[in-house]
Amino acid sequence: MGKQQAVSQQGEEPEEPGEMWGTLWISSKTWMPLRMLMEFKAESMEEAEEMIMIMKMTTDLKDYRQVGTMLHPHQMVMSTTMELDTTGLSEEEKKERQAMMQMMSAMMSGMGSFTMDTIDIKVNTGLSDDLFDGNKLE
């Protein structure tokens, strides 16, 4: 994947510079994706203080099974980590940022890691094409 400059939802330039990029691991035997890693890097430039936050979101795709003519992962394990680089800050500022980071980590701990198991996958079970026509939705 490559690096991309972050933009806001409205397409405006973000207030603080940031980057995002990803890495994809592919099985050499099945050619199926095994892992995806998305990394987000944001810089904060408040009052000449520089702090860099790096968030990593990893998704492991496991337990591939044949469904019809395709392989589908029946388990996805997602995890999120956050790192804070405070090398440009004074000791007092580092302590303040560390306290803030602990609060943010506590809030994100619910998102930290979870597993999603697929019980059943059905392909082409005879659903009407009209169900997928966006023009016919109310």
C-alpha cells in the first residue's frame, strides 16, 4: 500500500500533519491475505512542542475454509496499539503527555484486541437482485 497524507472527512487539510500507510501479508501457498497492518502517524505542534503519536491496527485473517469456489477467513483477530514519541519535550511536558496517554490507552483498551468468528457463510442463495438495487431502497 503506500503512504498517504491524512485528510479530514470533509476533504479539508487536517489541523495537524499526519500520515497513514499499510502492509499486507499474503500466503505464498494460497495467495490469500494473512495479516493487514494499518499505521497512522500524527504530529502535534502545540506551542513549539513536538509530539508524535503512532497508532497501529493489526488484523489477522485465520481459519480459511472453502465456501463454494472461494476461500473465506472464518476468524479475524483485530488489535490496536498506540505509541507516543515525546523526545522533543521537557521532562514536565513528558509527564503530562504520559498521563494523557494513559487516559487514552484506558479508553482504547476496550478496542485493544478482539476476535470475530464467522459461523456460517452462504453464497448465491437465490436472493432477488432487487434487494441490491440502491434505486429501489426507501
